[in-house]
Amino acid sequence: MLPGEAALELPGAAGHPGYALALAVSAVFASGRGDVAGAEQMGHLLALQHQDARASELLEQTLVPLQEAGNDRLAGPERLQHLLDVALVCNFLGQIRLSQADHDRAAQLFTEALNAARSAQDRFTILVSLYDLALSSQAQGDLTGAAERLQEGVSQSAEAGDEPSVAYYLEALAAVATRQDNLERAVRLLAAAGALLQAKGSGWLHALVPRAAHDDDLLAALHSRMGDAAFEQAWTRGRSLGGRRAIEYALQDAPPDPTRPEDLPRAGDTGAIS
């Protein structure tokens, strides 16, 4: 059983305010690896509580022996578990570094996490790693790289039939579209994501990654920039896409936004949404 899997299986756990704690506790007791699994999830829990110093110390202490051990000398289940441990610890530590604007270190950790996840051929950690690395790319201004990783995440989630995770990737793609000043695409993606989450439930991914902006303040800002008619049209089209068409739309290369007035500030200008 993967770290935290017991908590993921609890009915209604994802929407419960104690979900993060359940995730941490379940990781300690769900396997015979209470030391590593507990450190992974407790470090994540501390970070969620904004105790970054304690979380960083715990995760760094956990990562060093994992890196020193390597996986070349391991085989079978031991090698697989080692790769999963590296992926999760690197992701959780990278999230802290990203929140501290240490973008280079965050990107390094997320890349290491994704490499380990791919080696393990584990979709769970691949989805976490792709999402985190995309956020790091976006923070560094690499919007093309961010979009490519997010689109891969959409594809991976869709292949697994994991529509809530598809929705979180749509939200992150909407953030990229906003940075690219493609407001119509951003609104359609947000609307499609909201419809999926409403229909399919909240899933698990949001408990393990920093969720992209999706709240009423963002929608109000987009509404203000686009105007009533354009916003309502984009929102209606997004809500009507449904799962399959939403995925197809997300995987399309972003076209220029036809609703953007020529004199509207761009993302790098003062007052633009970021």
C-alpha cells in the first residue's frame, strides 16, 4: 500500500478538515516503513500548517539517506519503494522551496521527483510530480514548459479515469492561460474544471499539491477584464464541455484570445492578473 493510501480510501475523507492529519497518521501505520513514510507525510502536514522550518528539517533529514542509498543496489519491491519515497520527499520539500521563491532548488527537487516516479512507473507520484514541476516552470516564466507538463498530466489522469485530477490540471492550465492573456481559454478551463469536480467529487490530488487559483476573486477579476458578455459566453461553453471534450480542449495548443481588447494590460504589466 502506498503512503497515505489508507486515508485516500476513507469515505468523504478528501473533503474533511482533518484530511491532512488522516493522511499523515495513515502513512505511519499503513506499512512497515513507519520511519520514512511517517516523515514524508508529517513533513507535508507541517508545511500545510506553515511550519516550514520544522518541515524542511524533517524532510531534508529524510532525503539525505535516501539519496546516499541510491537505487542501483536495490531490486524488486525494495527498489520500487525507494523510488516512491524519493519522489514524495522531493515533492514535499520542493513545495516548501517553491513557496519561499527558491525556484532553482524547487525545480531541481521536482525534477528528481519526476525522474524517480517515472522509474517506478507509478501514476500516483507521476501526477504529483508533473503538477509540481509545472508550477515551478510557471514561477520561472517558462509557460510553454508548464503547459506541456500540465497537458501530460491531463492525459495521464484521463487514461486512469481520474476525472477529479483532470479537473485540477485544468485549473492549473487556466492559470497558464491567464498569464498568456488568453482569458477566454482560462475561463472555459475553470468552468470545465468546476463542472467536473461538482460531478465527480474532490478526489485526492488537491491534498498533496498546492492547488492553482480557482476562487471567486479570480473569477471576478477575469469577469471584470473580459466584460459581461464575453465572460458569460466562455463560462457557459466551459461548463458544457463535459469530461471528454474538456480533455480534448485542454490538450489543444492555446490559440490567441479573440476576446482580448488591444489596449488590455498584459500579464507582465501593472494591474494584470498573475
